[in-house]
Amino acid sequence: MVSEFLNELKAKVSKEDYKTIFDMTIDDIKFNRSSFNKKTSPGEFIEICKRCWDALNRCNGGVEV
């Protein structure tokens, strides 16, 4: 499920944007979930990743989710 989503994302965005989105997602999880000892399910990971993708798109007018 997660790997399918990441492969789809990788096909739609540049390598630089992919790395940025992935880094934003990991940072979000570390700050908002790990610090409160919460586990992140695969579905939650995908949703967080989509929100990061949306945020990046608003900043530089990229591809829609």
C-alpha cells in the first residue's frame, strides 16, 4: 500500500520534489507523532505524505494529488 503510493508519487514529481516531500513527511511524523509516543499506520503515513505534497504544491505550483 505505502510502496504503491510512493511509486506513484515518484512517477509524478521530480526527484528533488520527491525527496522534499519524503523529508517533510518524516519530519512531521517525528515532531507530531513520535514525540507523543504515537504509532503511525501505513494509511496515516500516506495521508501525511499527501498533505506535505499539497503544501509543496501550494508553494511552487506543482502537480495535483
